[in-house]
Amino acid sequence: MALFAVALAADFGMRFAFDRMIGSPPWTFWVLTAAEWIGGLCALLIPVAVVVRTPDAWISRRALVLGVVLGAGAELLAAAGEGVIAVNWWLLPNGLGPELRPLTQGIYWSERLVSIASAVLIGFALTQARTRPIPRRARPWIGGWLLVALAVRLLAPGGAGVAGPAMLTATLLGVVTLAGTYRLWAVLAGWFAGESPRRPWALAAAAAVVSIVVSVAWLTIIDLNIGGEPAVIGVAVTGTAATILTLLAFVDGLGAEPRSRAAVDEATQRSPTPLG
């Protein structure tokens, strides 16, 4: 909890500095900012939820712990990117200084690399936690969702903030896409396989489906330029709902060690014994 408090303060401070740099933007900006802050809070709370649900997670669920901790690290790196821009604006109001440009690029690349490792580790941990096979009738559904997610990720604009050879940039974005798809497959496979307990897998699957729908909607808004500000706000709010569902899934025991789930459930249901 102490580490979480420090990380939350750093995350909020760096993003708040960027928001202060903007000045007095329209109200839509604050809605998007609130969605961004909620998403960051969820990313930082997921490691806490994993450790609370599985106190010996470093032994029994090490890949999951590393994955969610790296996910929190990716969130802090994203906030650091905004914080560096804000500091640069205060020091050099006329534009991004050449001495800070390598730092911003390094943060961008580090965030992508950390997010790749996080997605792979979480996907691997959830795959290892699954004990039931995927029914044949479920495979077309899983494949369909994965194809949609993969197409959206490949068509989405990206890499504009990356400096370097085009081939290296394309490789990075491709690996990010594959890692995210692998994590998505692990979640959907567990849900369609009927893995127990069903509720956390259902929450994670709902979050995955909502995130795919949000990606499709966002890509449509950008390419066709339709909907205007209400559409952007709707997509941002819906995306925040996906992050909240993901957090709730881990709070409810997604990927937790079975004995730890039972112990935590028993402890939460046990009423205090009167003294005397």
C-alpha cells in the first residue's frame, strides 16, 4: 500500500502538471482527463488486488505479479511522458528543446517495451491458471474477436511519436499488437472454457469485448471524422468502463491461486467475534 500511495502521487502529479500546462481548455478536455486519471488509478490498483487475493503471489503466481507490476510501470512511464512535456514547456515555452527530445523518445520506447512484457506475462499467467480445454464450438467466436482486435490494432495510427528507422518502429508496433492480442486470447479462452470461478473471468471477458468495441469506434471516429466531441467523450467513458471491469476482475480473483481465493473469501465473510 505504501508503494501504491507513492506511485499514485507520482502519477497524479505528472499528469496534473501536463493539465496545468494546457491552461483553460473546454470542458470536454476535463472529461477526457478524468477518464485518463481513472484508467491510471485502475492500473496502479491491479497489483494491490493481486497481492491481496493471493498473499503468496510471488511464489505461486510470480508471472502474474510481474505482469501487473510492469503494467503499473507502463502507466507511470506514460504519465512521465506528459510530465516531461510540462517541464519542458515551463523551462522552454517556445517548443520542445533538443536536449529533452531524446528523453521523451526514450520514455516512449520504454513504455512500449514494458507494456509488451506486461501483456505477455499476464497472458501467460492466465493461460497457466486455466485448467479446462476450450470447446470446439467456441473457437470461431474467439478467432473472430481476435481478428477484429488484430485488424483494429494494425489499422490504428501509431508510431508518430517514435524517432528512429521505420523498420524498427514498425517492428515495435507489431510486437505490441501481438502481445496485446495474446493477452486478449488468454482472457477469452478462459471465459469460453468455463473456467472456475466464472465471475472474474466474465468480468475480464466483458472488459476485453468492451475494449475491442471502443477500439473499433475510435478508429471509425478518426477515419470518418464523425460524431464530433460527443462521440469522443462517449468512447473515452466507455474505455474507462473497460479498465474498471479489468480491475474488478482481479479484485474478484482473476488468476488467483485457488487456496488463496478460498482463504480471502472466508476472511471477508467472517463476522467479528464480540469481546468479553
